[in-house]
Amino acid sequence: ANSAAHMALAVLADSSTWRTGYSGVFLGAGTVWASLEDNSTDTTLSAGQVRLTAGATSGGASDTVLVLVAMTTATIPPGVHGGVTANSVVTTSGRMTVDGRDHDIDGNVIAGQGSLGISTASLLRQRGNSKVGGTASTLDYAPSKTPPASIIEENASYTFPSTPDAVFEQTEGTLKSIAQSGADGGQYVTDPATLTFPLSGVTYVELADGGTWNGVSFGANSGCSQPGRCSQGVLVVHNSAGNAVIKNLNSGAFIGLIIADDIDKIHTTILGAAITLTVSPSGNCIGNGNGEILYGSEALLDASTALAGSGGSMTIASWLE
């Protein structure tokens, strides 16, 4: 019966909405089954609680276990406030586009539920033919050289996250630890030349003091919604000095969240969001070519699941045998 419960929990960890259960499964010399309920079928359960009943029969003996699980589904990281969230002056030039309207995983606009184009603790300097779009009060504004003030936040007053873990409001070291575990294809490196592409899960690049990762190609940018076609998840470029730079993001596409101490010149597509932690950017702009950052809530939710498996986090509240 305990084994039957563990089998069901493994499925639930991968899919937080799974309630089908199973029956008549042969295990060793017995047969096992499992059923699941939540507050949609049993109102005595609180929101987010799942009751798992698992049982086994062998010969003339049978037994059951009752497990109460608390589920926490993935949410958009609290540190994300727009397509770009920055702790410093943000400069856009060339034909760079930052679009805070919500986009699905294929890059299509989802009406009325987007975010700010840019949120910065300092100022925005929009130059050249660069454009900014976004959503304010459910009204979408297409990228423009003269965007409305409502989709741009300057001199933001919130407490800016000081580290990548703080973006998720997680204990320090969480992202690095997940990357080192290799979960969901995650990677931890100190030399970006050793990375395997496409990226997935949590990718943590810890550069030396003053280090720069220059010339980034994320892989194929066609058919990115298909598994394995492009890089995705959470990409962290950071060091303890807070001066790790990712520079010249030139090709491919990235779906998810990029958090870097310093981002210098995006020339490709980022679907999700980007956060820069530095107060002193090393470069003169976040993008000066044809790059684009498209805010995407779906991409961000998918990226957030990398912190605790694809089903979100799961805590065993009680286990009764």
C-alpha cells in the first residue's frame, strides 16, 4: 500500500492536476490501486489539498494508506514586473522591441492580460527606432516609439531583488542547487563554453569576478513550442560580486526567464521576461539591433516549475497507515 502511494505521488509530482488514479496494477505478489480527491469533489478539503488513498491486496490480506498532500502550483516569479525588470537605467536603441503584452508559447498576443513593457528602479532611455509595448488596466498597447507612460515604470519603489534567488523569493542557493542536480536537464557551469544546448530546467552560469559570456546562440528558433527545439527554463548568469555579464545574445530563441547581473545587447528573441540586477550596466544598451523581448505568462509559469518539478511544489501534510 505504501508503494502504491509512492507510485501515485510520483505521477502527481509530474502533473499537479492529475486525479485519475489507477486500479488493478500488479506489483510484486499483489495488486495495487490509488484514488485522489481535491476540494472540487470534497469541500472539506482546502484549496490546494489533495487526498490520496492507496491500497494493496495480496492473497487474503489487504491494507490502505491515506496521504494528505499540500500542492503549490507554479506562479509568475514575484520579481518579474514587466518584459524587462531592471535595477538601473535601461537604454534601448536600433530596432529593439520590448513588448509587455502577454504572448502565448507561440508568440501570439493574448488580449488584455499583459504587463508593463519596462519596469526600472531608474530611468528608460528609448532611442533610435526602438519600440516599447505593454498592457495597463487590461488595455493593450502595441510596441511604439512613443509608448504611453502607463506601460513604463520608472523610479520603481519596490524592493529590488538583490540575487537571482530573491527573484523567486527562495532561500539563497536554491537555483544553483537545482541546476547542479541536473533536474529537467538543468546545468551548472563556470565556463559557458561547456554548456549543452538547447538549455532546459535551471541553467546556472557562475562567472568569475568581472567575467563576460560573449556571443550567445540559444539554438533553433523555429518551432520553439515543440519540446527540444529551443532553449527554455530559467537562465541565471551571476556571481557573488554581482558583475557577471551576458553579452551579445545573437541567435536562436529563449523561452522563459533570464536573470543576469548585467545584460548587454539582446539581438534575438526572448519569450518570457528578462531581469538585470546591476545598478551599473557595463554596456550602453540592452539591445540595439533587431532583438525582441516578448512578455509571456505561460513561458514564465513553465519556467517556474523548474524550481520544483513540472507539477509545482508538493508537501506531504500527513501519512496514515
